[in-house]
Amino acid sequence: MTALADLLALRDVTRGELENQEDASVTEDVGYEALEGVDRIHAPSFSPAHFFFAGPELRLVYLPRTAVGGQDAQPWLDELGPGPQLRSRTGKRGVLEVRPERGFAFSHQDDQVELAEVFPPTTLEAYERDIYEEPPPGIR
């Protein structure tokens, strides 16, 4: 199980630190969900995560299923406590647990983690406006 503290620490990674990695790739002016006009940096030797920056400012770290998937969701739920849930794009039984004040969201389905997001702490309203995108009707 990946420790929540280790994932939250990814917020401290700088753009320069990532770009200095030998295998770093930068894709400019992309989007992630509702987040638009950001640059995505991926350095697999450093982390399996995808880092999204607006200039030097970290906006979001996306950890795909290959990085966190298949883990038991309960330890994170226990540590985070109850909070808002939104529909997840991971499937009709998927639930997106959002703890915006902690700067963390993760999707789980059938008690297994599917993906995680790390971002600067914010409000639920700001998360829904700036990051979250409602899944299409076909995913219920």
C-alpha cells in the first residue's frame, strides 16, 4: 500500500526537478479533466505520476492505475475519514473520494483503488470548478 503521506509529498516536486530527469518528457498546453492549458511532465524513472504545471506552479499530480491501482481502498478511507463523493470516470461502480482540504482525491471500485490525484489544498467548490469533470452519462 502506498502511504498517503508519500503521495501528498509529490506536491513538493518542482518543475525544474522533473525537467532535469534524463527521461523527462514535457507536453505543453494540454488538459486533464477540467484543468486546461497546462503542461504535463512525466519522468518515469522519478515517478509513475504525471505532473501538471501552469508555468512553475504545480496544479495537479495524476497517479494512474499502473501506479496505485489494485490497492485496498480501506486504509486511505480510514486515514482520510468521511467526505464528499463524486461520480468517477473509472466505471459505473466507481466512486471518487474527494478531500479537497487535504489536496487529495482517489477513485475506487469494488474496494480497489483505481487512480489518485494530488493537488494544492482547496475547497470542494474550487475542485469541482477547476479540476473535476462529470463523467459522461454512459458511465454510471
